[in-house]
Amino acid sequence: MNETDNSKDLTSEDRSTESRVLLEASNAATRRRLLKGVAPVVLTLASRPVLAWHCKSPSAWGSEQLNPNTSLAANQGHASYVDETWTISNWKTNTERQNLGKPWFKLGYTEKNWRKVTLRMLQGRGITIPSGVDLDIKAYEFLGSGTTFQKTVVVAQLNGLLLPAVTKCISRAELQEMATGRYNPPYLSVTWYENDILLYLDANWIVKP
């Protein structure tokens, strides 16, 4: 091996080491936020998956945040899907998502009546509505005026109702529990509140703005 090759190998190793250090620092910061209960409302990811979205179960993802040195760091419990999920904006305006079509039409409504759907009607279809919300408000209006948490947990349930891939990561019953603002991930001795729930749903592509 000549001197040039050694230089290339060293550069590659340095880059790998630097990337690993940055990743470990990021994970440590996330764990500190979760443990202190002050996780940010929305986690902004540096990049989006290419032709796929990725998710982990709440217990797998939560365990990794608390201890990134477990086998979960090697993506155990990780699922990838070709289709994406509808965003809050998609549901608000009934716009298409790659490979998915328009969400309100998929839910069984038409161009003439999707704007007439109320939260009370969604409640009748098994969607848990957060407390303090007017059940008679039109759903699309609510998706423009509700809080980030309220909108996110409702859309998470709507995505779970229509997209089988979502329920391979988290059950509809768990999504309903999250809508109450308090959730206990299986196998973890922790309680998630609104900010923790939002962090999970965003980081695992269940709901995006």
C-alpha cells in the first residue's frame, strides 16, 4: 500500500469517527430532553427517507432514546415502507400524497361532502378527540385552528385508520391513548406527555406537518 492509499484510509476513518461522535452527541441530547420532560414539540430531522418512511414501536424507540448502546441501535424493531403517510396539511386541504391519493376520499367522502365532516362524526368512527375541543367544528377547520398536539394526535389516528403500515408500528388503541395527552409505552417505566408523544409521532413519520 503506498503513501497515497494510507492518506485516503486515514481521511475515511476520520470522517467515520467524526460522524459517530456527532451522532452520539445528538442521541445524548435527545435522551436528556426526554428524561427531563422538556422534549421539543416537533423534532426537525436533517433529512427525509428516500422512497420510504421508517418507524419503530414506542417501546423500541423509547428504549433506544434512553440507551442507544442496546441492540436497537442496529435497527432492531425497525420497519420501512415504500408508501408515505398523509401530513396534517394533506388532511386539511384533501391533497394527495405519493402513492396514497386524497385522504378524505380514501375515508369514503366525496368532493361534495368532505368539508362537512365534523369531529363528532370522526369520533363516531373511533377517533379519540382531545379534551376541550368543540366536537361540532368542521374537521378541516380544526386542522387549521387546533393546537399542534390536538391536530397531530387526530391525524395520527386517521392515518392509522387507513394505512396498515402505521399499525405495524403502533396500534390504534395506543394512538387513542396518546390523544389523551398521557401515554405509558409498553415495557418502559416512563410516562409520556404531550411533548414526548409529539416527538415520537414526528420522529417515526406517523404524522408530519
